[in-house]
Amino acid sequence: MAGDLQEGRIVIVGASLAGLRAAEALRDEGFTGSLTVVGDEPYPPYDRPPLSKQVLLGQAAAEATGLPMRRDPGAGWRLGVRATGLDALGKRVMLADGESLRFDRLLIATGTRARPWPIPEEAALDGVFTLRTRGDARELAERLAAGPRRVLVIGGGFTGSEIASACRARGLDVTVAERGPAPLVGALGGTLSKLAAAMQRFHGVDLRCGVTVTALRGNGNGRFTGADLSDGSRVEADVCVVALGAVRNVEWLADSGLAAGPRGIACDAGCRAFNMYGIVTDDVFVAGDVSRFPHPLFAYQMLSLEHWGNAVAQAEVAAHNMVNPGPLRRPHLALPTFWSSQFGLNIKSVGVPTFSDQVVIAQGSLEERRLAMVYGYQGRVTAAVTVDMAKSLEYYQHLIESAAPFPPAPGAADRPLAAEIPIPSDVPDPKGLSHGPTVALTGYLPDRRLTVVRHG
């Protein structure tokens, strides 16, 4: 059986970080068969985090973000062509150019795309952007370099905040409109979001919270000129960046029978996809941002992540399990980790901050703008976030992995635990935010399921 798994045909749909690392890992695991990687963009795999940081700052060209190959995976690359359907019974992936690819095992790593502005004619105005692809970053960086009078950023999540930071570093006036009470509140909770808001305003951002953008306006030539807000005000701007979060790329799987929905494709801890009846498949695997997978440290709820490290770790687990028999397969148990650089601060997190009911500042302080905040749920540590104190994160990661009691005991790297009383973590309902969290708990069930099945 193991020998059979090392041969045959494997197709990977998704030519970004997870797809590339999975292809490399398959060869490292001894796979000798045919390997094909399908990607809807015309470029080889590239790195996305620099797009909202170095590229927008003018420190790197969008074309210079290619991912290094650890080894040549010996794959057939089908770039610039979308997957349009999956015949799970016939084991074929249909492509937009009319071809189909046969497979013995399939890895789905189609990731996400930027959520567009919901009114197409307004989204089409010259000067309205989203930021997800290399092309997006190149065009936006060129527009910022031209010196617009003001940039409007819709959404105060990590991407929106990083875009605003880049604008201020370039000396550009920028307005951030966020429906929720503060930037980053959906990812980090109320206490740290107050620091995020203070830092944005300290650096000159015109931060508008508790408002929505009701309309994007253009002139007679189709150029974006400004936006109307729900409080009756108007923002005059030349550039608008829509940073409303991500959409999972699952539409091509609508008729596949898989448990694929708006929150991703449900899979087990071994990265095997579920079908709509909750039955695990043995030849279709999932990895990266498009996946939903259970994690024992978070009550076995399904996690949806948009994290670089998770894409790498999950791709390697999926590749291992695709070419090894059941007893040798391993679970994907890596903790979610995330980092962001904005307004001179380095923010790093481990665990799931939204899976919490209390927080405590274990090191540093909000006033110092240097701290470690620990999150707890029902008396155990579930997450930690550091601001300019990244060396402490490994200590808190161990607390999460060992389900340590919350609040944590003294023992952090640079000084004892601050004598503070835990306070509510104040994580809002994502429905009330412009931006979604980059890590979300999505329940226990596949999205697509039938309640009654009759045979015969």
C-alpha cells in the first residue's frame, strides 16, 4: 500500500505558498509519480505579506516577492488557468480552458481573494483598489508614489491598518473607516484595539470608528473622488483601498459534493476533506487559508486561518498524509501564529485571541507601548499577543500547548507577572465589524450538509 501511494497522479489546485510547500514536501516524502500544480494567476508562487508592507512603502518591487523553492518539485505548472469544477467520482479537475486533469489524489489549496466593494459600478471607479495579488500591490504602490491628496482605507483589520501605516510612512494623508469600535478589535479584542487606535491617531491617521461607508463617488470621467459615510460626513480622496477581509475560493466546488462553504472546506485533523454528509474522503486533501480544521486546544472547533505559518505547516502535513498509509499519518496540530508591522510596532500573536473571555497584561504596559497580553478561556491560557516583545512569545506558546491555568503564574522572560487583575477580553461579534479576524472559530459542523438522506 505504501508503495502505491508513492506513485500515481497528484494534482494540487492552488499555486501559492501552501501549494508550493506541499509540492516540495511530496517529493521529500518520496513521491515519484506525476505532479501537477494549477494556479489562476500567471506568476510562479510569490509571498503575500510583503505586498502590504515593503511593496507599498516602495522598498521592494511587487515582482521581487517570488517565493524561493527549497527544491525543484519536478511539477507540471498550469499557471494562468482557473479550476472550474471537480468530478470527485471520476477523479477529474475541470479547467477554464476546457481541459480536465485526472488525479489519484488531490490537494485543494485555493486560498482566498480580497472581498470586493459590493457595488460593482462603484468598485470599478479609477482609484478604487483591493490588495491581495501581486498585480494589486504593484498598481496601488504606483498610485501612492504619485502622491494622492488623501487615501481612504475601508476596514481597520490587519491589512487595512498596514496600508494606513504605509501611507503615513510615505507622508500621505489617510482616513480609515471602520464599522467597529476600534481597529484590530476583531482580531485582538478591546484592550489592545485601544492601543491600535491611539497609535493610528498619534501617527496622524484620520480614524473614523463606528461608521460605514455608504457610497463611493466619482466624477464624470469615472475617477474616484470621495465617499459618503453613515454619519452624514464626506471624505474627499483620490485613492480608496477596500480592506473588508477575504473570500474563500470555493465556488468552483459547488457541485463537487464536498463540505465547502463561505468559511472554507471542512477537513479532519489529517487534512482529509469532508463531503457534505460529514464522511471523510481519502483522496481529497485541503491546506492553507481555504481549509477549516479541528484543533484539540480550542474545544475541537473548526478553525479558519489566514496565517502564513499555518499554510506551510498544514501543507507539509497534508503532503505527508497523501503518500503514507493510515497508521503513519499525522495530525495538523500547529498553533496559529501571526505577525504584523505597523506604525513602528511589531505585533505578534500565538493561539486564538478570539477564543477567550479574559485577558491580563503579563509584561510591560499599554503606556510603554511594549507589552505581552495573555488571553484565557474558562480558566486556561488560549492565546498571547506581544507588542515589541516578541522574545516572550515562545514562553506563552508553551503555556497554550500545555493548557496552563489562567491567569498564568510568574515566569516570563524578563520580569515576573504584573500584579494585574484579569479583565474581560471584549471580543466583539464579527458581524458588527468592517474587517474579519484572521483566525476564527467556525463551529463543529461542515457548512454543507443534508439533514435527511434516503437510499433506495
